[in-house]
Amino acid sequence: MTLWHRQYKVIFPEINLEYANTIRVQFAVEKDLTKETNKSALSLYNLSEDSRNRIEVADRKVEIWAGYKDNTGPVRLFVGTVTQSETKENDKDVETKLTLADGNVAIRDTAFSLSFAPGTSGNRVLQTIANAMGLPLVLGEGVQFGTFVNGYSFVGTAREALDGVCYHSGCSWSVQNDALQVIMNGGVFANRGLVFSAGSGLIGSPERIIRANPKTDKDTPKRRRRQKARKEKPEKQSGWKIKTLLAPTVTPGDAVKVESRIITGWFRVESVKHQGDSYGGDWISEMNLIERLTYTDEQQ
């Protein structure tokens, strides 16, 4: 694996503005599986006054791309909108710091009235909600929805509608890179075949996490039926924290494999933090993982 020569792009698509491997940028991106919006802090240095005026705008959309020249180049690792901005002098530099949130506008501003006939599938309802939010819908492995035998009606916010539909199907939702992601409770979104070892980006040794699971997987009607039918095996909730060279494609809910002296196996990514400084500081990812005994190499 060739992981040299850092590259980045910061794109403001609404105003056709892009910075690519020119100015100094720093970012700290935090993602997890909760319904709270993922956050990022982004600093850009020594912008012109005109550029600052154009980007320091509430709800301005921003994309952060980062990676390595000889390994796919920069990859999109965060999409969000500006929730706060500040500009200050820092020694000889002028730092413009943007606070960003993923899916903030869609979650904050979407409310509606829905009504569906008896026999409507949960997938159709969910797709309608995603369309109203202006977000693409992406489903994790094994996500299935039943039908609303008596129909479905709702008045309120998109967040509340998602909570209800996902609860009854044994799923959970979050917004990841401006897409509505739905996975089974305790399940995974995707297996991208990512393996972290000493020779493929793992830094140091995995650290044990005492609080393995921040919250118990929801007890839902569908989950109880699956457990009764022995279709869902209990998971051993062992937690680990790993540090790697920047892995921008990793998303909460992904299955990744860790190979080290103290642990080897497949894990679900519960949360990830990407940190980068184009001028030689950190260019790393830190992940909190939950051991998944039900996932094997054959499931790749």
C-alpha cells in the first residue's frame, strides 16, 4: 500500500469555488451512528477577503476530500453545511474556521403530512421521506421492511417519521455524507474489504474500550421475532479503538477487519474521527469498533 503525498480538495459547490493542494487546511471530522448530525471543524488559511465573504455564509455547503496521490487520490470524506464561522489572526496567518454539520438543513427544515393506503411497503414510505428531505436513501446489509397493513399516516418532522418507521422494522437511521443511511440494529452497512494491519495503515496497537457499546441495540417487534426464530445470534460486545493512516472511505456501520498481535477479526465501526493538516500535522483516522462474532471472511 502506497500512502505518501497527501492530497486534498475543499469544494464549495454552490459558488463554484475549490481549493486543491494549494492553501493550508486543517480538518477534524467526527462521525457516528446516532441520529445527531455528524460534525466537522475546517480551517482554511490566508484566504482573500472576497473568498471569506463568499464562504462565511450560514448553510453554505462544503465538501472535504482527502487521501493520497498514489492511492486513489483525494476521496470525499465529509459533506456538510456551515453552522458557524470565525476569522482570526494567528501569528502571521489569518485562519478562517468553519463549523460544519452533515444533513443539518434536511433534518432541521423538513416537515410534512403523509398518508398511504393499506398494504404500503415500509420501503416506499422511507423513500418518500428521503425524497422530501432531498437526500438519497442507502440501505445496509439485510435491511428489509414489512408492509403497513392498515396504511400509514403521519404529520410532523422527518426526524420523527424516520424514528417511527425504523423502530418497527428493527433499523436505525443516520445521515452520512449527505445521504440517509439505514442499517439493521446491530448490523452493518457494507463490507468494503478494508483490512487494517501493520502493513496496511494500522498505527500502534488496538486499545480496549471498557464501554463497548454506547447504547443497547433497540428491542423492537421485528428484532424479537428474529431472535425467537434464531435468525439473529447474540453479539459479544467487545470494544476496541484503533488508529490508522487516514482512511477517508470508512463510514460508521462499515465492517472492517483488524489484524494485529492482540486481536484479529471483523468489527463494526461505531464511530470514526478523521484528522488532517495539509502542512505536515496529523493525517489519521481513529475508529471505535465493536466485535462482531457473526461476521466472517466468507461474507465479503
